[in-house]
Amino acid sequence: MTLGTKLAWDDTVLPFQLDRSDIRGRVARLDGVLGGILKQHDYPPQVEALVAEMALLTALIGPTIKLRWKLSLQVQSKGPVRMIATDYFAPASDGEPARIRAYASFDRDRLTDGAPIDQVGEGYFAILIDQGEGMQPYQGITPLTGDSLAACAGTYFAQSEQLPTRFQLSFGRSTEQGGSEHWRAGGIMLQHMPKASPFAKDGGSGEGGLLEAGDIVDGEEGDNWNRANFHLDTVEEMELIGPSLPPTDLLVRLFHEDQPRVFDPQPVRFGCTCSEDRVRQSLSIYSAKDIEKMTTDEGRVTADCQFCGAHYDLDPATVGFEAADEQDR
């Protein structure tokens, strides 16, 4: 695909609500964020696509959490792509951008020529929320199912949260006029607001008896949900990622019957929290004898960040819980 210049809505998440339907949602467009994530690694195209999809899901789901919280998405798989991990760091204060990072672990020799989702085998999809020091992290897990990571995320919300949720995503390599090829993504998330008594008591109609949206909403709510999804199905790829239609106009085009109301947009950026201090802290549980086993032939302790590619090179005498003793000798 060929696009024009960078857009004002790039790397932004726009929350909205459909007032007549008790449905909320978000529109996201990612450009520089994906560049920041993917340029750190030499991923094959199938893996790049999965990481891009996961990053877009993270941008859409992430604003659920409060300021200073952290949300993580994880896919663990027995397939060629063993793991995909993403983090969404909420802004430290209002008006600041959120930060996203992501990486994948895979067996290059096992990758096939099939679709990106074919590289993911049996496993699970998880969402983790870290509320900060002194708080117990929350974790929810569901089996991997469906024909995309977006479908897995929808199943997660139906099964673990009993919230009907739908994602419509588009992502791929684009070329700006006069520029170089790069990744770009856009998507919409719809989610029914929680009901007073949301818990379905029987098994669901999805794969393996998992819950789906239709198992949770019925009657007028079900009609509203089905109508919103019908209109969402009409969205075109270039409406999600192209330069001609702002997200606000897209929402009116899709959901004008349900009176869409938008809220303040949330900017997102690529960002990593790794640092030398964090590396030292992670090594502080090891004795000098343990540190010696980690020391390279050159007499150093090294560590690489899987998210951003930062390399740390440390003196072994300065790390571990016996570091002070080592320095005094």
C-alpha cells in the first residue's frame, strides 16, 4: 500500500462511546510505535505481522488501566512462535503519552510459508495488570483459539471477563510518497459495557465450549451489539489506516445511528523501561559464586534487553548481593 505524509492521528488512541447502545470502544492508529518496536529486531515477515497485531491490540486494550499502571499481553505457544510479549505503560500523569514495547521469541527453522497465525500453535492468551508496588498483580488466561490474535483477545474478554468484545484490525507494510517502506496499523475495538449480573452459568458456543459474545448478551442488548458489529464489518482497510478519513469521521460513518461520542485522545509512543539499575537489581539475588558462572571469557557480565536491544556490560565485582564485599577486597 502507498500512503501520503504522516497523519495527525498517527500513534494515537481515540476512546468513544455509542450512547444509544451501551457500547464503548477505541480507534487506534500506529506508525512510529511499530517502527520503534520492529526496527530493534530482524524478524521474518510472519513474525513481524504477529508482533504488529499484538502491539495494536495492546494499544486498544491498554487505556483500560489507570495512570501509572502497567498492562501486559502474552501469547505462549507450542508453535514456531513460542512467545509474544507486549507491555503498555500508562502515563505517569494526564496529558503524557503512554508507552508500548513488544518482542517475540521463535524457532526460525520451524516457521512455515503459511499465514502468520499458522505460526502459533496450541497455547494460551493472557492479560496481566500490574498496579504497582505493594499490590497483587492480576492475571487472566484463556486458550488460544480462532483465526487471529484479535479473535483470541475477543475470546479472552468473553471467557475471562464476560464482556462482549470485538476487534477489527488492519496492518501491514506501507510506503509513503518519496519515503521508505515501513509498518503501519489501525483498528477499532468494540466492547459492551458490563451488565449488572454478567456471569453466564452454562458453557459457551465457541471452540471447546468457550464463551462468545452471543452467549452473554441477548434481547435488546443483543440486537444493539449485532447492529454495531454489522456496521463494523463494513469498514475498509484504508479507512482504518489511510490518510483520507479521520477517526472521528469514521465513527460517524459507521455508527451514526448509535450517536457516537468521543473523548480525549491518548497519544502512544514506543518506550522501554530497561536500565542499568534494573539489570543490577535483577542480579542482586545472586552470590559472587553465581555471578562468576555468568561471567564471560572477557571477565564481564553482560545482559541484553529483548524489547529494545540495549546492551549492558558490567564489572562482575559490582553486581550480586556480595558486591560490596567484593569491592572492599
